[in-house]
Amino acid sequence: MLKLLVIEDHALVREGLLQTLRCMEPGTITMGAEDSDEALAVLDTVPDLDMVLLDLMLPGLNGMAFLAVLRKRFPAVPVVILSAIDDPETVRRAISHGASGFIPKASTSEAMLDALRQVLAGDVYLPPKYRDGSQQPKGRSVAERYGLTASQSRVLELLTQGKTNRQIGELLGLAEGTVKIHVSAIFKALNVSNRSQALLAVSKPRNWF
């Protein structure tokens, strides 16, 4: 049973999104919040959320700043950006700040649901115009540079913070054995053999399109 949270300050837009999201699968539970404070209250009381959909233009703490808060406090929960602003720099910043996807608000309901299913399957979703090579965002995230899944990216983020496999498992709600599998896949993707080399690899200057 999916549990999804929509953070959107416009009530009509929020209600429309919640209604559409109920089509994801039978029994989907949807929750809404109009700002960061209300969203944090939901996240603190519903620890098993499957995904957060975040609007960038929020009152008070803006969406990009709140994305950083979510990635730090709730690293196991994928965050997908929904925004009417989808220029290359905005998309690049969102992905580099840890978003698992970016969906323009001009997208159809079917396109949005398909994108969310891809994220739930572990992919990082970008709008089609940034996947055909013609209008790529300026900088690629670590996940894009090395072909990591969203789950592997979250493990790598904690790994580079010096967390042990056990600590990573506790933070992400994963078995330690699963974390070890992710770490091995990360090392293979980065072509390294230990954590120090992995930290060095991801700290190198970014490649540019």
C-alpha cells in the first residue's frame, strides 16, 4: 500500500494531485501539506512514507531549501519535484540537491504517474527534453555520472559522511546485507575498491554536458 505526501500551497492544485495519485494503485493513501512546517508534522508521524512530491514555490522555506532538509532528515524517502519552472538550471539544482525526479507541472496525469512509478522502481526521472541530448541540464548529479539508482545514491551519500553499513541500514530502513550489496555495486560503478577511493571519486570536479 503506497503512502504519498504532496507538499503544495495552492489548495486546488494540491487536491487535484491527491486525486490523481490515488490512481497509482488500489489502496494508495495520499496526504497533503501546504508548507514545510505542515509537511514535517506529517513526516514525523508517518515514518513509512513511500514518496514526497514537492512544489518549489512554497511560502516561507522555499522548496529547494526544504529539499535539503528532507534529504538530511529523511534520507530514505524519495523526493520528486513538481514545478512550473523547469529550466535547465532549476532541474540541475534539484537533482544535485538529492531529488529523485523532476516533473514539470505541464505534464499530463499519465506522464506524471509513469514518472513516479519509475522513481519508485529506483530510477531518477528527468523530463524527456533533458533525456534526448538536446537540452541537458548543465551539470550531472553523481547518480547520472556513474549510473547509480536512487537507492544507491542515498547509500553513497551516507557512505561519504563516514556512516558504517549498520548505520546506513538503520537510517534507510535496510538490512545490513542489502547495504553491503549496494556498496559493492557503488564501488563497481565508481571503479574503486574502498570508501576512501569512493569519496575521492565523487569529490572530483563534475563532468559537463
